[in-house]
Amino acid sequence: MKLVVVSAGLSVPSSTRLLADRLAQATADRTGAEVTVVELRDLAVEIAHNFTNGFAGRELAAAQEAVAAADGLVVVTPVFSASYSGLFKAFFDVLDQDALDGKPVLIAATGGSARHSLVLDHALRPLFSYLRAVVVPTGVYAASEDWGAEGLQERITRAAGQLASLMTGPGRLPAARAAQEDESDVVRVGDLETVPFEQALQALRRPS
């Protein structure tokens, strides 16, 4: 089992990387997953070149492959202008459009003030929902005052537990998408049956 951590921290040391490491460790403790860390700071030049020439450099290509092959992701960004950083967004812009389809993702962010905590729900969650990832219910935001204070470790533990459940549980989405389809094109996802939209529309058009 593979867990990939994407950290968009820019400084060394970085509170973003620190939060990423704590989330990864808490998840790995529950899953036994092999952890790979992608430091976007080190890929900034290759990401820019990918936009201009359409080709991924060696290190960027390795990061893209790691993300595509992961059983789960931990993604952490610093807050810039009330949203994720440009480098963070740029990395996910150069991924294959289906790379995160059905993949469990734990979202997290760091910032100087608790006032930016809504970045999780107003920016990160919509981004990964658009990329068709399965976003863990609990996101983790760490402001400067949260380090060493009560509550942060509890949020880390809860979020990591939810990610671990999605990675290892019988109802994880990648397995569900391998569910059998019968001749009527009804798709079973766990205990739920869904009918493709086109089929439902055709049924409405049939004469009674």
C-alpha cells in the first residue's frame, strides 16, 4: 500500500512540511503504507517548463507517477491570498486529468492566522472534488498558535483515521468502481444501485 504526501511549503524548515509529516505518520501507523513525499519546492522549475513546453522533467514525471499509483494522498499547502499557493495548484494542473479519480485525499493547510481556516472548504475541497477525488471529511488547518496547543493532534488523529479507513476498507471507491455491471447497465457500488443518466433518460422517452 502506498501513501503519497504532497507538500507545498517553501521555507526550510517548513510548518507545512511538519504538518504533512505528522499526518503521514498517523496514517502510516494505521495502514502500514509506504510513504513517499513530494516536495513541490524542488519541482517548481520543472512544473513551469511543463506549462511552456508540454513535457515533464524526470523528477516531475516521477512525482506524477507516484501520485497516480498511490492508494491515498495527503496534500498540504500554505495559505496565500486566502487560498492555496500557486505552486500547489500548478502541480495538480499538470497531472493527468484522471490521476485522482476515486483516490482518497486528506486535505490540510497552514497559515499565520486562524481566520484562514475556511480555505479548506472554500478552496481545497472544491478543487479535489472537481478532480473526482474522494475527500476525507475532516480537513486539518494549523495556524501559528495551534502548534503545541490542544486540539491539533486530535484533528490529525481523526483525519488520519478517516483516510486510513478509505484506503483499507472494503468500501473504498477504486474497488467499488470495479463492481460488476449486468446486462441492463445497472452499476452496483457497494449496496447502492445506480443507473447511467443516458439510460434513465431513454426510459422517460419511451411511449407508455
